[in-house]
Amino acid sequence: MGLYSSRAPLASALVLCLCMLFLGVHGESRRLYIVYLGDVKHGHPVDVVASHHDLLSNVLGSKEDSLASMLHNYKHGFSGFAAMLTEDQATQLADFPEVLSVQPSRRYTAKTTRSWDFLGLNLNHQMPSELLHSSKYGEDIIIGVIDTGIWPESRSFNDEGYGHVAARWKGECQVGQGWDRSNCSRKIIGARFYSAGIDEEILKDEYLSARDSDGHGTHTASTAAGSVVEAASFHGLAAGAARGGAPRARIAVYKSLWGPGGHGSSATVLAAIDDAIHDGVDVLSLSLAAPGENSFGALHAVQKGITVVYAAGNDGPIPQTVENTAPWVITVAASKVDRSFPTAITLGNKQQIVGQSLYHQGKNSSRSIFTSLQDGGPVLRCTADALNGTDVKGKIVLCLPLERPLVQMPLTFFSVALQNVLDAGGSGFIFAQYELDALDATADCEEGFPCVLVDINTGKLIGKYIDGTSSSPMAKIEPARTITGEEVLAPKVASFSSRGPSTDFADIIKPDIAAPGSNIIAAKKNSYAILSGTSMATPHVAGIVALLKALHPKWSPAAIKSAIVTTASVTDERGMPILAEGLPRKVADPFDYGGGHISPNRAADPGLIYDIDPRDYNYFFGCIITTSASCNSTWVPAYLLNLPSISVPDLRYPVTISRTVTNVGEVDAVYHAAIESPAGVKVEVEPSVLIFNAANKVHTFKVKLSPVWRLQGSFTFGSLTWYNGQKSVRIPIAARITVHDLFAEVA
């Protein structure tokens, strides 16, 4: 049931012997430069990228060198690239007439775990973000975390300066193995565990208590509500002050997942939800995949005023893999933030290429040579059989996919391939894949053992060097660096993040929102670790919900969800459309990120909200959640719910849908409708102007969707935005035109 790290592709193997010189690069030093070319002058992004390589090849001498040097391409809203260059090379590029500027990339010092600063929730004590300040950092809001438990000694759960726990709290501190009442505090105010029905083999190496042996629950809890910890890092990488989104919120722990991978059951999770409702939590954070019955438990929580936040799943980029699709919960996709960990690899021909890793220390400085496997082995090379009988000891293994896969393959293959290299005596590991979302997997590499991820083109370039070198190929790998800021294009939807539409309810857009979930640093036992997954994105939203709950204590879960969805961003920091990584990479749509990427400060003051009486869910879903004979058996499409989105999966004839908005901003306000119609669909709004005052705080309007094209079977996307010059309240629209008879005459 646990949702952990991302996915990676099938691989084959080339074996490289490593010149293990983990020191500075010999010769002229290189650094990262931003080359700006102005407006995009080519129609397709592929052509833009090709023009970048043509330009850089004129300076570096070959396309291969250009591929190795270039880290990022800017090819949508403007044209440019980031590349590792010497000072002389940068000067040469600046002389080209099409180049507007060449500037060294500025290094930013992260002030936090980065994701919170990236979201605008800066923790400058003299001038904190408005939402943090107004919400008092989520003070006294109780976040229930249903996960693998917690490590109470972590500095992230220090309760210094906390007052007494609110009298409304009814929870308990359940004692168990490695846990007594002293492990609860004014920060961790409650702890329960649920082991009944869990396989004894899983439990034998576990703490039979709320103590976290895996680390996943500690990571998610500290992301949502961890206290401020200065000078946190992962072996010097991603250094800064670690904290949760709501650093003054309280934490209630419900250990329902057990062992590596987070094994649990519907029964344990439902028990946790049930207790959490009783105990008095304000927010529930569940970084897990839940079957239908858990969503019904969540419905009860929502009907008690508890906002429930679930992970979308890690099966992306495959469509229709999104999990936790009930309309009453917030389902969270994972994004990447503006931080990367570049790692320089210098080949024996002085060619420098750049990968990504969490490699932080080099102990072995011995020299070796590369060799290449020429066995024409099975598709799944990098297997134990493929490495058997080869001279791998003291060498790096380069794993390349033989063919371009249709989808990303499980991250477990990376782990298996890595273990095979270790067992064979290899001294390093370079893994080529189509996306670099699995970076956190390299954190588990042994101390001093370099694990580097490279993209496919870079991997092929290394392989070409190996095969084309008659003498012993050489290389050296340097420890990773931390880069944040403008040179990292963000946010992007991570390739592993599960995608819609929902197989259960196609008339509901899922996921609801995207939040940081790739390479997130947070507490893990007594240290700090970098992990990826929608598991990591979920507590980001839970922490933001806690802030909104503190600021607006009377808002319902639906109102909070509406504020988050309708204020989300669909463009990145440069104003370009947010991308969704995968095969192929594309502009993100509502089935990738719902309303968009979360913007917490805007969500604090949304202007209008789409609220829902939680009893309405029973009317639409009562026959699913109960077998009672009194159930209303008439099917009603879920798009008639007052959701902050519209999805019509079977648009054969014109459909009219009502929505109601409540003004929570300035009393006197006038909003105008702006429509972006899905392709092939005509969208009309009546009325198109909403006038609010003290006597009219709520307005209902109608949205009419009419098919224009005879288009069978594909979703297209649009939006409806209410704006008044200060506020912009946007909901996504998805529609799929279906035709009974493709050959019938059009009426």
C-alpha cells in the first residue's frame, strides 16, 4: 500500500573501469553558463533544441561535445540553454550575432529544504510570508499522519516553546516496543499503532509501537509539520534549515504501514482514520494507495470537518493510473522544484559530461581502465548473469536501455542492477534513463561508492567513447554540487507521478493539485534523507491545509480544496506552461496536475470558493458506499457536484451544469467570466458577470458544453476563470466527445 520512490527504465550493461580521482578537474575549469537567445524562432521544441546544439557545436567542435556539455534547454516561452563551459568558450559564444547574453549561472544558498521557499512560504523571521505570519505558522492545528510511524528523537519534532495541548484533543499515547509515554510531547501529541492482521514475517523486524523503523513516516511528518532545524543536509547536499509547511502544528501519529515498502491493509488504515476522527485531528495526511473502503472512511472524516489529503500514486506517466480518486479528498500529484545535484564526469579524452547524483564522498583514488561488454547478452543486461564471468572488479558499470521503452519501468530495476554491480565487485555505477526523477535512489549507495544518473544521450556518448578508444579508457567522477534557482526549469510534473483520468470516476478530474515531491529532504530517524514520490508531495499539501485551517477555521474541507485548486499556477517561474515529464514530455494538462501547481499564498485569499455540503456526497455516491435498500438507486453524474472542476467524459449532446460560488473576499466585488474552451467544444456561461455585495454573497451560474466536432474518444481541455482585476479564480475543464454513429448524417 505504500507509495514510495519513482520509476526507471529497463537497462543493459557496458562495463567501465574507473579512474577514481575524486578531485578537481584537470585543465581549464568549467562552470555553468546561461546562454540567452531571445524569442523562440523555430516552430517545434525539437527544432529549437537542435538549433542550440548546432550553435554550441560551433564552439565545442562536435555535436557529441555539445550533448555532453548542455544541462538544460529553454525552448517554449523563450530560447536558450545552460551548459558547462570554460570562460573562453563563453566569450566565444557571446560573439555570435544570435546570442543576446551569456551569463554565469548564479548559485543560490538554500534557506530551507527548498520546496517551501520555492512555494513562497519563506521563513525570514523579520519578514515571513504573509500566510505563515497570519496563520501563526499553523499553531495548534493537529495533523494526523497515517504512515509507518515516527522517530520521536528527531530534531524536527523538538517541542521547545510549545504550549499546552488544546483541551479538544482526545487522543492517546499508546506505549509499545521502544516507545513509552515520554516519547509523546507537546509536538507529537498522540501515537497509535495497528498491527493486527499484518504478516508476522513483516512484523518480526519491526517495533511493535508507533516507532518508525522504515523512515517513511518520519519523512512525511516532518515535511508537513516539522519544527525548524538549522543546518540540516544530506551529507552537505541540499543544506539549509529543514522545516515543515506548518512548523507550529501538532502531530498525531497513526502507524498503519509496516516494514520496508510500507505494508498495510484496509483494516489498519480504516482503524487509523476512525481513531483520528475521534481524537480530534484537523487534517489527515495519507501517503499511501487506498482501496475504495478507505475513501469511504475518509468521507466520514470530511463530514466531521477534517480535510483528507492522499497521494495520487507513483505509476506515471501511464494514463489512468491515478489512485485515491474520491471527490471528497485532495489527491496530490508530484512536481520537481528548482534544485538539482549536478555531478561532473571527466572522460580520459578530457571530455566533461554532467549527470545527477547524491554522491558526496570519494575514498578510492586508484586508476583503472574501462572495458566494454561485447557478449550481445539478453535484453535485461546488468543482470547477475550478464555480469557473471566479466572483469568487473574495480570498474564502473554503465547501464543503458537497449530500446526506447513506451513507459518508465520500475525503479526496482535500478536497485537490482546496482546490487548486481556491487556483488560483482564494481567500484561505481552509471545508470542511463529517460528522466532523472529516481535521483533519490542513489542515496542508498554505499559510502564512497558513486552512483550517477545520466540521460540516454549522455549514456550513449559514454558508450561511444568506450568502444572507440583503443587504449584504456579513463574517467573520474566528482562529488555532486547543489544548484538552485533560475538555471533549473521548475516546476515540472515528475514522470513517476500517476496520471488521470480516473478509471472509477471519469466525471471527476484527478489528481486535484501538484506539489513538490521529487528529491525532497526531510527527517529520517536521527538524520535527514532525500526521497521522491507522491508520498512526499502529499504532506506538502497537508502542511498548507493546516495553515489555511488556522487562518480560516470555519472553512469546510471543500472550501479549502477549492481555494487550493482555483488559485494554482499553470505556468512556471518564467511564464512558460508547466511541463509533464515522461515519454514523451509534454505540456501538462488537468490529468497530470488537476488545477495546476499549488500556490499557497494565493490560496489564502482566493476571492471565491466552490463549497459543498458534505451530505451531498451521499446523494451522488450513496449507492456505492452502502448496500441499504433505501439507497437512492438513480445514477447521477458526478460532474453535477459543486466541484472546482468540470469533467464530461461522454459529451454526445449539449450538457448544462450548475456551479455555485461564495464570495470570501471583498464584500463588494464584480467578477467577469473568461472561457478557454476545450478543442471541439463550445462553452457558454450564464450569467457571464457576477456582482457581489453584503446582500448577495452567493451566486449560481450555468455552464453549457456543446460538441462542435465529431471527435470520437479523446479528452480535450480548457478552463473557466472568474476575474475582477485583483483575483483570478480558475477551474479546469475536461471533455470527451463521443458519437453514437460515426457514419450518421450530422443533424
